[in-house]
Amino acid sequence: MENLPYYINLAFELTTILTVFLFYKAAGNSKKVLVVVLVWMAIQTLISVTGFYTIQKVFLPAFYYW
């Protein structure tokens, strides 16, 4: 992933921000929904940083081993 052009990361970040913003607007500007989405994104970020999603040589999904 380090050798991707900068605009790929930029496009992903902008798409993520736009998605969160549109979801917030669609939920009627609900701060509770915004907090839930941001917390969920933080949890997914922490899980991905640990390498959880890169485990490929197992028969069962990785969450069975946690």
C-alpha cells in the first residue's frame, strides 16, 4: 500500500468524509448517529491496524480465534 499514488489515499479519505456527512444529514442531523458512526469507524481502524483483516491462512474467520 505504500507505493500507491497520493491521490488514491486522498480520494478514499474524501469519500469517507462525504459518506459520514451524508449519513449524518440523512439521519436528520442526529448527533447520536454521528457519534455511533465515528465510534464504529474508530473501532474498525483499531482492528485493521492490528492486522486482523490480513489473516488469510485460516479455515475459519479470524474472529473465532479472538
